[in-house]
Amino acid sequence: MLNNYNEKDKVLLAVDCIIFGFDNDRLKILLIKRDFEPEKGKWSLIGGFLKQEENLDDAASRVLKHLTGLDDVYLEQFYTFSEIDRDPQERTISVSYYALINIEDHNNELNEQFSAQWFSIDKAPKLIFDHDQMVKHAIRRLRYRASTKPIGFELLPEKFTMKQLQNLYESILDTKLDKRNFISKINSLDVLIRLDEKDMESSRKGSYLHKFDKEKYDQKVSEGFTFKI
């Protein structure tokens, strides 16, 4: 049987990026106001269309860099959305990615061209098309990944307190964690370096700062270690 490409249906292929950030004690998402029809002026995820000369990962990185100016962030593909009527303009399949950005380090680099704005997850506006569904899927994947891999550290400054780390995981998992049990669990993983420096803003005595020891983590993984919160 001969295949005739010209007789096959053509569809558009898009990539949409759910960009997560963490600010103090809240998980946030970066949204833009769509600058073309349909749904012009409404809140949207960051997205774009695949070009002929790139693969999906390259397209997602390009879209992310175009908006934020960043090309060194955690980015993971997690789901494909292919409902027939998901885009009223054209038949479009979207491959979704989520990215993790440390707001404190990168907020000044974000491009304001598209009126980008951070929203707390629980206060985000309604999004166009099926983007709300994409966010729900991304949150589920983030929760799973954060409990089985140390990707949560991507959302923190290089130096952080144990309280900041607990706030992060409580925000991602949407649950309150017992302080003593959390610290005991983190210490048992043995992947942090406690510094001599203190954050003096957190309390009168101050709180010791920590760093994630990636080299030690990679070595432990090679020996069969499993990260689990």
C-alpha cells in the first residue's frame, strides 16, 4: 500500500508551558494576556507553534526563552491535549510542558511585552480554551515529581532556610506538614549542606541557611538511592 502524504489531514501542533514559581509561602503560575484572536486580551498560558526545523523540546525552550529570557530552567513534557474542538480557530494539538522558576532570582528578567503576571495558584483567573485543565494536570505531575525527585529546589534560592523548604512542600502538596517530622525526613535524605550563615529576618536568633548538594545526590542515586518526601 502506498502512502500519499498529500491526502492526509493536516493539523497544527502547539506547545504550551505552565510556568511555576515560588514566592515566600505560595506556589504561583505565570500567565500572559493573549495578544491575538480568538480570545484576545484574556489570560492564557505561554505557548506557540512548532516550527518545521525544531523538535518539541526545542520549541518549548524557544517559547519559554521568548517570554522570560531564560534558557536554564527545569522543563518537562507531561501531557498531550487533542480534543477536536479545543481551539475554535483551527484543529490544534497541544503538547504541554511545565517549567520551574525561582522568582527571587529571575523576576527582573521577565519580559513585560505580553503583560506577564504571577498569580497564586488558588487565585489565578479563568484561562482560555482548555488551559485550566492543563494547569490541573501540571499540578498533579509537579506533586508527584516533587515527592520523588529533588526538583523542588529549582523553585528556591541557592541558599534557603528549612522553613522556606517546608513552606515550599506544603504549597506544592497543598497540605500542612508537621515541622519535626519534615525536618527529620529531610535530614535523613542527607542531600543538604548546612551553612554557617543565618537568615536573620526569620527570627531574633536567625535560621541556618542550607544548600542542595547535587553532587552528593547524584552519587547517592548511582548507588541506588531513592529521593522520597
